[in-house]
Amino acid sequence: MSRRFGTLCVRGSLALVALLLAPMAPAATTNLEKSAAAYRPDVSYTFKTRIGREGMVFVGAGGDIDGVVNPTLKVPLNAIVQITLVNDDGAEHDIAVPEFKASSDHVTAKGASSAIVFRAGKGGTFDYYCTLPGHRQAGMQGKLEVGGIAAAKAPEAADVSRDPADLPGPIGKRGPQRHRFDLTTEEVKGRLADGTTFNYWTFGGRVPGPFLRVRVGDTVELRLKNAGNSRMIHSIDLHAVTGPGGGAAVTQAPPGDEKIVTFKALKTGLYVYHCATPMVAHHIANGMYGLILVEPEAGLPKVDKEFYVMQGELYTTGEFGRHGEQEFNVQKLLDERPEYFVFNGAVGALTQLHPMQAKVGETVRIFFGVGGPNFTSSFHVIGEIFDRVYTWASLDSAPLEAVQTVSVPAGGAVIVDFKLEVPGRYILVDHALSRLERGLAGFINVTGKGDASIYSPLPELGAGGH
């Protein structure tokens, strides 16, 4: 087994976590691709085993290779590749790519699974196959083509994911005022993942909805209009509101209608808002959630960068990674079996589409909330320690200091501050790390010069090194 890459086996599950700690590049580098800790593969494939008329074969599951026998896998040079093998026939099998010293555990029981993860560090065409005696000869073999791959395909539908930098600036110290917010609920066909679309329900065409920012003591007039082409009634429940349903009791808006609620922001804090039209969990799962910040009279401590991130779940009829238009599945919602966990609405929202950008020496604040509707998040930034954590987003209590991971319940929020001392890529995760494999990751790309007294990576060890 190589020092970086080995074999990962999970019995009876497809939720496989590629925890591959690649060494950091030299501190002054700006090549973020090389400096990243590879907690996620660049390319993932799933095979199921089959014994039938064609003999013993691997069959692609999901994506472009779905249903293809012994598919040819095409990957970019130097990509980190994960191949998951699922036993679907009850006979003993494995999978290997000898050129890259990658070989899985044997899977013997139907439903058992294993995975190999490796870096495709050499261009060309290479074999993958089952190493059990006679299995390759019986048909369990295919080709891996490395190099010459174009960039990932463009989204096939509208990008509904919100850029985490899309939020209003601090209010600061001032007296109470009256604010008016106009929100439109829109049902939008959007990109869930590359090659996959979903019919989102949104506030303003984005997930999460717009970040609302007021001061304690402000009076807020909120006008909620349901787009005329909507199919559903929609509403809004703001956890910052003191009143029946958090405003939902008076904002149930049929398609084309508008409702108005006025409230006073009595308590400081960061609060979730969401649609509260039955089935409430359905509306939330389809993307109808956001955050409203009620700042204290003197404002919050100054930072250099602020970001807006929310976690949610999607319950689709097709399994994770299935291409095409995906429909909502109410039974999976009721059973609490999401196919996707996402930051800001979609797979790749904060990695491919809107990664966060910052510089060494800057202080960063993340306003983080969980729309849910069901799962608690163990929010963590890999490679950083939170300097200040406003637990449960309370701004009337002193923040905790030096925190590694913070628990955020569904319908809850947190504010975290930290200073960036080392360049590279930092990965936002829910430390229930199986969720990485269902789309839950975000990047903060940090540029600048590092400090060797804080972090100094060692060079690669040569043959015979320790």
C-alpha cells in the first residue's frame, strides 16, 4: 500500500469516505489544487458485479456509465479517482488497477462493498479487473484512460446555489429604524449536480434565500409575493419573529398573491427562516430556507470577510449521482433517508461554482445555518480552529473560544470567527463525514505567504524513508 492512498472498505454501504491527507505544498504556493487535503476524490465511479449471459462483469451504476458493462473510465491526469465496488451477485470479487497499486478488499456477501482510491499520476490506457482466479478471463475487466479529459461539463440548468459572499455588509452602531424587505417565492428547475436537475422551491430563485440583516429594535415590514407561475401555496416563518407561526399565520400566499407581515426585532441573534406551508418539511427540503441576522446595538466585532452558508437535505426518487431530472420522494422524506446533503443548495455549490476566497492574515466570519429539515450538522473547517463561536447564534452570551467542531441543529444557526495564518485550501464539512460522499463540502481558498513557525510541511520521503 502506498503512503498516501490505500483501500477503504465499508460493508453494506455506499457511503464511502476518502480520507486522504495529501501533504501540503510549500507555504508560499498559490497552487491551491496541489495544496488541498484530498478529502474528496476528483472523480468517482460505482460498479456492481453481475453474473449472467455475458459471464462475470462489472456494471456501471449511476452517471454516464449507468448500466454499461465493463465501462471505459476516462479521467484527467493526476486526478484522485475513487472506484466503489458493490457485490450484486453473492459471489466473491474484488477490483484492482495494478498500474497504480490499487486493489480492493474482497467482497463476498451480496450488498457488501469496497472501494479503491488512487492518484492517476501517469497518462495512458490501463487495465482494471477482478484478481480472483478465472474472473478476469470470465469477463471482469475494463479500461482506464488517463489524460486528455476536458473540464467538467457545464450545468444543464439554472444555478440556484447562492454565492456565500452574497450578503449585505454590517450595520454597525446606529439607532432603530424601519425596514422593508420584498421576497418572491419562485419554483425553479435548477442544477442539483453535474448532469442532474431538480425542481427547487425558493425564496428569490436561490438556495438559501437572501440574507436579511437588521438591528435589534428595528421594525421590519416583510412583503411576501408568490410568483404567478407557482404551483404551490408558500409562506414564511421567521424564527426572529415573536408572533403566531413566526409570521406564517398571515403569509400563506397562493400563486400570484402577496401577503404582508410587520414585526419588531426584539432579540439579537442569527435566526433561520423557512416556508411553513404544509407539508412544511417538503417545502424546506425543496430549498425554502434562509437566515436573518439581528445585530446588537453596537454591531458585531469587525472582521475582514463574511460568508453565508446553509446546510440542507434533498430527497430524490433517483439515488445519489443519478443523471437526469430528479423528482421529490415523500417516502424518503418521512423515513429521513436523504439522497443528497448540500451546502447552499447543490452539489459543488461551494467547490465548483462559488468557492470562498480569502488571504493570509484576514479574519473570516461564517454565518452558518441548517435548513434541514431533519439532520443536525457537526460543522467543522478542516485545518482551522474557530477563534470565536457564538453558540446557537446567541449574541447576548459571550462567545466560546478555540473550538474545533460545533453542533448545529436543524432550524438552528451559529456564527464562527477565525483568522487565516496559512495559505491553501480549507474544506467546510459536516463531521458526520459520510455526508461528504453525498455532496456536502465547501472550499475556502486562501492565498498569501505562510509562516513556517506555524506550519511547515516536510518534503516527500524517498524510497526507504520513514
